Amino acid sequence: MSDIMSAPHQHPAMTFENAASMGLSREEWDLIRTRLGRTPNLCELGIFSAMWSEHCSYKSSKRWLKTLPTEGPQVIQGPGENAGAVDIGDGLAAIFKIESHNHPSFIEPYQGAATGVGGILRDVFTMGARPVALLNALRFGAADHEKTRHLLSGVVSGIGGYGNCIGIPTIGGEVNFDSSYNGNILVNAMAIGLANSDRIFRSAATGPGNPVIYVGAKTGRDGIHGATMASAEFSDETESKRPTVQVGDPFTGKLLMEACLELMASDAVLAIQDMGAAGLTSSSVEMASKGGLGMEMDLDLVPAREDGMSAYELMLSESQERMLMVLKPDATETARQIFEKWDLDFMPIGKVTETGRLVLLKDGDVACDIPLAPLVDDAPEYDRPQAEVAKRPVLASADISDDRPVTEVLTELLCSVDLASRRWIYEQYDSQVMADTIAPPGGDAGLVRVHGSRRGLAASTDCTPRYVEADPRTGGAQAVAEAWRNLSAIGARGLAITNNLNFGNPERPEILTQMAQSVLGMGDAARALETPVVSGNVSLYNETDGSAILPCPVIGMVGTIEDIGAAVGMAPAADLTLVVIGQTDETDDGWLGVSLYARNLAGNPVAAPPPVDLEAERRNGLFVQQQIASGAVAAAHDISDGGLAVAVAEMCIAGRTGAQLTLPEGGNRHGWAFGEDQARYIVATADAPALLAAADLAGVPAATIGSTRDGGELQFGDEGAISVGDLSNLVEATIPALMSGG
Amino acid sequence: MSLSALRVAIIVFPGSNCDRDMMVAVERLAGRRPALVWHKETSLDPVDLAIIPGGFSYGDYLRCGALAARSPIMEAVLDHAARGGAVMGICNGFQVLLEAGLLPGVLVENAGLKYVCRNTCIEVVDGTGSPFTAGLVPGQKMVIPVAHNEGNYFAGDDDLQRLEDNGQIAFRYVDSDIHGPANPNGAARDIAGIISANGRVMGMMPHPERAISPELGSADGATMLTASLEALVS
């Protein structure tokens, strides 16, 4: 490799039209030429456009992301690395992140979803962690939309196809349907890994002269400029972008994971970065810039799957299962042997330099010579305008008719695609490989044992987009609160969160408002619940032909439980008292505004969503956690979509038990049954007086609402009882019927 | 001889992903850590039991288990079996044993055309003649999970009848209160696991190594594995 002085540029100079076709604005094009002092060539322009894409630069969201709390005594690594890391005790760190693969999954659902899982797993094992759990958050269009079955079926088998093969259990997730996702589904995948706290690997390159090594699969022409595609709106022509979707190979992913973890057990690795979005470009630029250094690479040495790939193609390819590492020079040979054992490519392709420049050679010529500082530090940051948030009226329960029997409404809600059993989906995921799964999908939160110990790692993904649309700040806070509740309901305490901000086009003020305000709400909740944000991902431009998705800032929360033996599920036995923890809003019988009930059965009136009282969330959650730890609670379930009646019915179905509930005297029965007031749980206990006394002492509202009973019938007051077995069959039938076209 | 004297080897192919789980289970039940043997090895130290674990050996390319069955180590496993050595294949390991010709029949795609991961209830069919069933009682029911896309056991009617007549059907899926059909994959005659004519080779789709404590949902896998290990030691 020759040293480069001032490089002659024999490649054709680009024009603004070229830049525009890569998604750059006129201002950004001018800025590139100013910083470079000349006009870039194709490869250089491609690198700028990828690094300055929304996906890589966070140019529209950065201003808001900076407001999030990212610190706490538990935080080992906050945002900015491949994934975040928190201390979970015993010298161990939980390393986790969530990431979207929305656009590719709409174009090619199986591969899009599979590579989403592969990518997030690489983010986690790049940090030196062995992945131990996967979750996801999925949004599809209306159940009866012509593409929904195809997309749901493809995405689910893609997620399973990767996760099952690589052998990491999928322990949770959420799936919802709304017509706003008809042309733009959301596929967010989350991975959690475990590492020794003092063995966490980062990406900053060190030591000028140290070798830069390419490992993993070969580079092909797939996914070229995927990061730019992920930063543009969809249109009718998008499906012609199928070649920009990457193709995953979980088998190679597994080999790469094992080889990397084997190598990282030694002290050979100085820095490591996976090649995700923008491939070799973002990995080399991030490693060099984080180290305050430069990098020189000979692209002729990059293992290529196809002949004749140009510098532009090699740098922008998003071929999967690849890593870039900086190794100690004397460890290179040992490292090579490990990768050869796993039949993976291992190729020194360059070196760390002191120049602060990215220099690329191709065919003995300089294909790129650009300073790194502008690429990273001068990436545009926009403070885009917001719109006014219209204040919505509170929907009074008194204005809603409660003539229909509760059980009839309950049955209709439970059998809707919104609440029906997700078994058809999660049984396609291996939830038990690694033999540490304590709570598989289907409960409030997933729970895996920390291998070889009694400690448990719990996780949940949550967002209620209709709340975010109605009031972005409240909705952002609610997503965090619901994740917190889901962990609390199994007895685990939330430690930290990762977020996936899925929104439409941020250049439209009303969309920017959704993002900005929901991030502020998320920050409020993360501070109140002491669950800082340690990693995340932003997916904007989720629009098709100008119509935006329901805003969906997904929260992935990770927490711990001291003893897995103390964790509870949502399945009570018979003859237990059912106690509701938390209370409905004082102004009404139950908050029906923006509830599932209001949306599905009451004409979806414009209204305010349930308020989120973060102090109550914290107090009630801690109380539930303590009661579970002390063994006072036999089963618990958080109250969310569908309200109290749905929560009780779900518990009965899970426990195959009946229940008798007391209807309140007076007031609106539907408000009571289906209101979605926050910070609430239902717990089943054998000693209600003790639990109520403890609640009173803790200043936590609690009230007995009924009890479970033998006989398999669910009854509200003196209404006719319904069979829990029948209800269960109906709830299980909805998604299979949808998927078989019934 | 005590259980901890038992020599167990677990064969690891590229793409195996239940090797650690099986190692942990056997170590806990037998008190001695099994050897993990890399597929590129060409010989196998003398062992009392060779286990082919679950996973996606070679990414299921070509056919499930087909490439692994032709891996260097399999010569040694075949020699071990030919000497009457005990071999157990779980899930992908079962597929490998079929591809290697150590057991009859094939495993084809699930009748539901989807991957399925859930608990199943299996019943011990034959209680004699094989270390893998000798310690269990015919009719004994065990809750053990499955996780596979190609677990639908198939063979010709004559072959199936021969398996039945020879007492080679080790485990069958049976009705229980677990949600979904008893038979998760459409396997002929509800077959969950079979043994070779001499009883020394056993393949099954359910994963006993995932059911080794109540906290994991079932401890019946521990019962099954312990019975096999004890039968092999005596």
C-alpha cells in the first residue's frame, strides 16, 4: 500500500443532480464542496450522502434526542456505541438496542425482517456480549388490507428464520394493526446480550499503523445505498428498489458471532464495529473519527462476491454478516486462525493513520481522499419547525351509552385483531433455545435467567400510537410507563430503555411535533422512573405517497429480578381475590378517551388520551414489585388496551379459571370496564386484607373487585356468565382465521 | 459405575445451537461435563454416548442434516454406532441421523408449513430393549418442547408397520391440555422419536435439554435424560 500525499483526482466530478439523486439538498451539496475545497467524485459523494442521511446523521432528531436522560449509576455505556450497556450486578452488563428495518421489510418482508434481526444481533455481539434474548415491535396495516397477510406472514417467518437459526430465543414483542401502516409497515427488532462489565468492546480506532481487518461474509452488490432509501418517503416506484434490500444469511451470522466472541475472549481486539447501515462507509468513518484518527484502506483487498465492483459499490454495499476490526499487530495471526476455523473471510485491508482523513485506494489509484471531521462533525443538524398541538377535549363517560352487557362488549374487543391471541405469531419463534427462558412470549414481559444464576433479565417492547397521535407528549411518556408496568407485573424492576422513533416526514411541522413532543414525554418518564435511554434508533419518512403513519416511538425496556423463582405470570388459580392497584381518574368513572373501546365501538371520537401520572406509575410499580417479591401476589397483569375487564379476562384465559366481579354501584359500567386509566394492575392474592393494608401503608390505591373461582365462568355483577373456555377458543381463532383468509 | 463416570460426547457442527444447552443438562444430571467435539475432527475418543444436538447445522442448506451427515466426524460416529455404541440425536440431530442412515425414514416440512415452538406431551411407547426407554414406563407421559420446521416424520406404510412391530417407536405425541393439536407437525403415527433395530441409536424431535427444571416449564426432560444416562451406566 503506497502512502498518499496530495491525491490527484482523475475520477469524473459530480454535479448537484448526482447529489440530489442520492437524497442531498442544495445546501448540503454546497456544504460538501466548501468543506472539501473541490467537487467530490462518485465514491466520495456516496460516502457523504450516506453519512449525512437521516439514518446515519440523525440530522432532524438530534436536537430532541439530546434532551433525553442518558445517565445513571447503572449506565455503563449510553447512546453513541453499537448498543447501550447497563450494570445488572455480579460483574455483568446487559447490552441492548432496538433498531428498525421498516422500508426493506415492506419491499421484501422475509429478508427485510431477517436482516433486521441479524443487524441488531451484530450490534450487540460487537460489544463483546453474547446475545441472550430477542424481542420485536411490529405494526401492520388494517387486517383486511390486501397486503397485510402477505406482509405479516413474511415478516414473522423472516424474524423466526434468522433468530431460530442463529439460536437466540425470541421472548417478547408486540404486534398491532392500523390502516395508517397499509403502505409502510414497522419492523423493529431488539436484542439483549450479556457481557462481563469489564470486557465491553467499543469502536474507537487506536494506534496509528495498527491493521484494519475485514471479517465475515463477502461484499456483494446488495443493499447499496440502503441507508439513503431508509431516509426517503415511499412512492409507487419503491418496489422497484427491491435490489436495495439486503439478503441475510443466519448461518454465516452464527459463525461470525461465534468467531467474534471467541476472538474477543483474548485481548487481540482494539476496536470493532459491525457493518450495518452504509456498510464499510459508516464502520470505517465511525471507527476512525471516534478515535480522532484517520484510516487508509485498499479496496482491492476487500473480499468481494462479484467481479468488477467499483469503489462506490464496495463502500456503499450493505451486504450482511460483516465486521471491521482494529487488531493488535502481533495478534493478527491468532485472529486469522480463529476465523479460518469458522470458515470465514479474514482480510487485512488497511491501517489506522494519523491523518484524520479517509483514504481509499482502488486499482492502484486514489478513489477517495476526504477529511473525516466534516463527514461527522459538520453533518447538518436541523431545528425544523413544529406545529401547534391542538388541545383535545376530555371524553366524558356519561356521553357514552353503557346499555350493552359488559361481557358482550368484552367478547367483541378480545376477539378483535387488536387484542386477540398472538400465539400464531410467537409459536413461529424459538422462544426456548439457550434453555434459560422463564417467561416466554404471551405474558406481560419476557424473562430469561442469567445463565448459571438465579437472577433474571426481563424485557418488554411497548408503544400505543393512538395516544401519541392524540397527545405526543403524553403518548411518549405512556410508552415508557407501559413498559415499566409490564416489567413490574412479573416482578422485575426496569433499569434502562432503548427507543425506536418511527415517524413520518420530519420536514412537515405536524410530524416534527409528534417526534419532538413524544421525545420530551419519553424523557419525563425516563427521569421519573430512573430508566435512562442507553441506545436507540430513529426511522423517519415513514410515509407513502404523502400519508404518514400513526406515530410510533417504541420503547424497549430491560430490567432485572433478583430471583427468578419469585417471578409471577398472569395465570391465577381459583379462589384468589382480585385486587385492582391504582385508581381511575377522579373526574370520571373510567377514561374512555382514545381507548380501544372508543376507537372500535364508539365511533372513535376526537378526545384526549388518559393522562400519565409518573409519580403514581413509580409508586404503584414499586409496590407491585415488592408484593411479588414477598410472595403476596400469585398472579399479576397490567391494565392497558381494553381496560380492566380485558385484563381480568386475559388472566382467566391464561389461568383457565373463572371469576366473579362486582360491578360498581352507579356510574358508567363501560367506563369502569374498558377505561384505560394508567398506572393500574390487577393482582390475584390469597390474602387480600394484608395486601390492602400494605397498599394503604404505601399510599397506593387498591380495591377488591372480585375473585377467581372454579367452574370456568366469568361473570360481571348479575349479568349472564360467559364460559372462559369459549372465550379462549374465540380469542385463539382470530389471527389463524385472518391468516387463512377466513 | 456412577453416572459421573459416563463418557459423553456432543458433536458440534457449524450452525449447531443446542450444543451448550445439552452440555449443561448432561453435566447437571450426570455430574460430569461432556466433551464438545468439533465436526472437523476425524476421530472420536471412546465414549458411552454420542449426542448430535439440535440447531441448524450448515444452515439447513441442501436439506436439514444432509451436509452434517457427511462431515468428517460422522465417519467416527458411524464406527461408534457400528460397534454398538449409543447415539442420541435431538431435533436437527435426529435429521442428521436419518441422513447418515443410522435410522430409517425422513423428516419433512411440518404439515402446518410453519416453524413451531411450543410444549408437546409425548408418551413412552416402548419400555424395553433400548437404553433410551428402559428406565421409563410405557404409557408414561412427559411434557417436552419442540422447536422445528421439519419435524414431520415420514416413512412408507411397510416401514412404519415394521417400526411398530419391532418396538422401534420410542415416543409418540399424545393429547394433553397443551394448546393446539397433540401432534405439532403431522408426523406419521404421531411419531416423536424412534430407535434403531438394536435399540442403541435414538432420534427425537422434542428437546429434553430444554425441560430440565420446573422454572423452564417442565422437568420431564431431566427425567428422560437421567433414565437414559442411568441405563447406559448400568
